[in-house]
Amino acid sequence: MIRVNLDVVMAKKHIGAKELAERIDLTPANLSILKNNRAKAIRFTTLEALCRELDCQPGDILEYVPEEEG
Amino acid sequence: MKNNIRITKAAIWVLAAVCGVLCLLGPKLVNYVVQRPGIVFQGALRWWTILLAGYALALAAFLCLHSLYVLLNRLERGKVFVRENVRSLRTVEKEIALAGAGSLFLGITCLLLMLAVAAVALFAALVVRVVRSAFEEAVRMQDELDYTV
């Protein structure tokens, strides 16, 4: 699975959810979906906006975690 | 789309009324039908089988019309690709298949003509099955779209 570590990056950059949502033109609800690993897909434009505002790389936000067998 | 839905809803009301009238005329219809030769059942057994199976088919028809009406109401409110519609279509498919099975039984035992009704009903059930599968896929795609940020 792909784990979204957005809350970790947001905490490091000291930026709140409401402020980030406004900066990247995303609704707080959609940002919450992303933060809580409920998103099924992310647009490149959204990923680009996140990396721009958080001054980070996609790999800082997205992490591949192997599925546990059984 | 709204016009199409209204026309279909009107057709449902008409069909329900026709079904109701046929139910009221049940015994008279059976008296007319038994004049044609039977296959397996004869006499009073055939008469009662046609009457009771006919009412059972009418019940299946009313249930199916009701399920379709509820589905149309949802479509009219803009709720198209939602799980409830998939469930409604599954229910409609089962109700049509049940009517087909009942018609098949009647066709084999009492009235050959019902075999044609059975064939049409079972074909309709297959068509609804395909539509239901398409709706399921659309709901899955809608779900994916809703959770794309």
C-alpha cells in the first residue's frame, strides 16, 4: 500500500490543515481524505502543489509499505 | 432525462393498473384460458394452478413495478451511480427471474403460451443483470473519482 505521510511533513513545516488547503486550492475535506489515507488517487497537480507549499519531494509525502500477507 | 423518467413512471402506473384489473378478473380469465388444451394438469387442478400461479405472478409484477418506481425516484433526484440503485436493479432482476420461473412452471403444466412469457421474462432478467453490472462498475468508478484529490 501507499502510505501518505502528509501530517508528518505538515508538522515539520508547522503548517495547519486549513492554511495548507487554502494554499493548494483543495477543500479541507479532501485534504483530510488525503491525510487519513482514504484517498484512492492523487492528481499530479495536487502533488505538485503540496510539494511546492511544503518545500519537499513526493517521496517525503508518499511511502510504499508492503502489504502484510495472511 | 427527466422527461424519460416521467414517461416511464407513467407507464409503470398504467401497467400496475392493468395488473390490478387482471387480478380482479382472475377467475373469468382462467375460465377463458382453460378452454385451450392443457399439457400435464387437467380439470380443477389445472384451473386452480392457473389462478393461484397467476396471482403469484401478479404479486411478482407489483413488486417489480414498485422496485422500478423507487429506482426512478432516485434517478429523478440526481442519484444515479449509487449503491442503492445497484441493489434495486438486483432486486428487479430477481423479481423478473421469479416471474419467469413461475411462467415456465405454468407453461409446462397448464398453458403452452406461458413458455413464451417465460422466455421473454428470463431474457429481460439477463438484460437487467447486464445493466446492473454496468451500474456496479460505474459506482466503483464514481467512488474512485470521489476519493481522487
